[in-house]
Amino acid sequence: MIFKHIIIMSLTGSLFYLSIKLLKMFFKDVIDSNQEYILSIIMNLMYVLPLHLISINPGRIHNVKHTLSFVNVFNNTSGDYGTINIYQIFSYIWIIGMGIYFIFTLTKFYYVQIQINKMNKPLKDESIVQMVEMTSNKIGLKSVPRVFFNLHSSSPFVMGLLKPSLVLNNLNDTSMELILEHELIHIKRKDLLFRYICLISCGIFWFCPLIFFLKKELLISCELSCDKKVLNQASVSEKVKYFRSVLSYAKTKNIEQSRFCNFAKQEKKSILQRRMDNMFKKSKKANLFKRTIATTCIAILSLGVILIVSTVNSRISIRESDIEVDSSSGTYKSKMVTQNYTSKSSIPSSVPYSEYIDREWWGGLLKYESYEYLSASKLYQATFSGTMEKQ
């Protein structure tokens, strides 16, 4: 069942996220804003990449003994009533929650994009256009993005994943070159792509609160790393002007900017304080020994989390199959049978089955798994499997 894999994936990501948070407490002076952003991306990928999915047997998921007596009207095609197990109940809840999240998110995305496109006007200021071209060449962009002017925007931002565009709202900014470089770095590093991946992760793992903390941390570390890269060679006066621009954008409240394209929306005082500290803090080069220890710890944590969750996943699969446990006690036996039907619609969702084994009768309800069309006899051969118990 897919939901079981989602639970295991959320466990992997959560354990890795908490481990990295604990590790960062011990290496505050070693991990800078750029490395923190990379770690945030890795933590997000640990949620969505199925690195731990081993020893999975989805075909035996229906053998779980702990079922609830709810009528399964969705799988009832023959008039027989089955049961919905606990995994199915939670999977339905998960699918409904995920559907609500993505419908709301896509609706808002579509609405905001329409509003922004209506207000965007092509930039006609040649000096700014030339500055964008020069800055793009400076940071190594392969192509110069389109530039728009939006008077109703609260701050400059980038939008568009395949064809990125730059939207400006103040053409008289005293630190315009640094602001442009900041936004163009977002385009070069494909920050919007990681933001979309994070939004998808939030939709898939909406039941896990840590994913939303990770989303916030990813956005903040993205801004901090961009600030640090832009101001790497800047003077103190340039840093002051740059931070004043950031402050002015934070105070502006014209329209609600899209969370899909804007990285500098209205920020809380605590975030602004972090950005200021990051801008004016001198970079300290940590010695090779400390960096080696930090890298080794992260590698060990990653491997440890994957091994731990893989072990848990294997044990869950064994419990779901009920083969090893039930066979040893002699209470349950697994069984798979095939039966032929004249049409696909006549195949039932489950069939009762009994068999005389070792001088005892065994029986149970075997559930439908799959079918194969026999062209020679023009029959549908259906496969049923499940567990039998002593009668």
C-alpha cells in the first residue's frame, strides 16, 4: 500500500531533519548560510527520495490481521462484503487531505499568477535593462531573463520556472545593482525548483508538522545564502544601503505576493534580524579538522537514518505478511488459488475457500489480486490470495 511507504518516507525525513537540527547546535561556527541552505535542500530530498524502501511486499498488505468491520462498498462487485483494514482507512484520509491541499494550492497559484500578469508591464528603462544584462553576465547566467515593472508589487521577485522573469517595483533603489544580483542568483541556482519541490512535499506529507518547519527554514536559508553571496565583496556602506532596501521592502504592503515566486515578502523582525546579522558578520574560515568532523557526522547520520528506517520497514513488511509468525504458531496458513470466469465483470472481490490439510479443515476469505486473459479458452483467470485459519 502506498500509504505505508509514505509513512516510512516521512519517518526517514523527520529523523534526518531532527538529527541535522541537533548537529547544527554543535557546529554553529562551522556551518555558514550557504551550507545551511544546501542542508535544507538535502533534508527536503530525504523526505521525497525513497532511499530506504527495501524488503517491500505490497502484494501481501491485505493480509494484516488487525482489520475493522467496515463495509467495503468500493470493492464489492459480487454482493459479498469485505472489510477495510486500518491502513485503508488512514490512506483514504491521507488522499483526501492531499487533494484538499493541492486543490487549494493550485487554485491560489492560478489566481495570483493571473493577477500578477495583469499588473506586469514590460520594463522600458534602458539603463536598468543594461544593468540586468551586465549583472547576468557577471554571475554567469546563460540567458538574460525578461524584466517587468510592477508598481503594485511590495518587492522585487522572480517568477516562472521554465522561462524565469524578473519583476521590479522600484527603479530608483540606491542599491539596485545588488538587488538585481540577489534576484538573478535565485534564477541561476534554480531556487524556484527547490521551492516547488518543497511545496509538493508539504502536500504529500501534510500530516507531518516537521515538513512545514523545514519549508520555512528552506526559504530563510535561501535568502541568507543569497545575501551572503551578493555582499561577499561589498563594503560596509554598500551593506548598509542594501539592508535599508530590504527594510523598505519589508515594510511595504501593497498586494499579497505569490508564495510561488516571491522570496522577499513581508518578513518578521526575527527574520530581518537574522538577515542583518548574516550581512554584517565576518566570515570565519573554519579549520579543515572541524569541517571534516561536520561532514563525517552528516554522512553517518544519513546512513544511520536510512538503515534504521529500512529495518523498521522490513519488520513491518514481515508483520504484514503474517507468514513467519502465523506459520510458527500453526494458527494461520497462507494460500493462493486461481479460478476461471467468463467475463471480467463477473470476477468477485473475494471468495470463500476451505481445504483439508493434515487431518484438519482450514478456511478463510481469499481476496482478489489480479487476472490473466486466456485467449485459447477465452476465459479470465483470476488470482486470489490470503490467509486460512483452523475451522
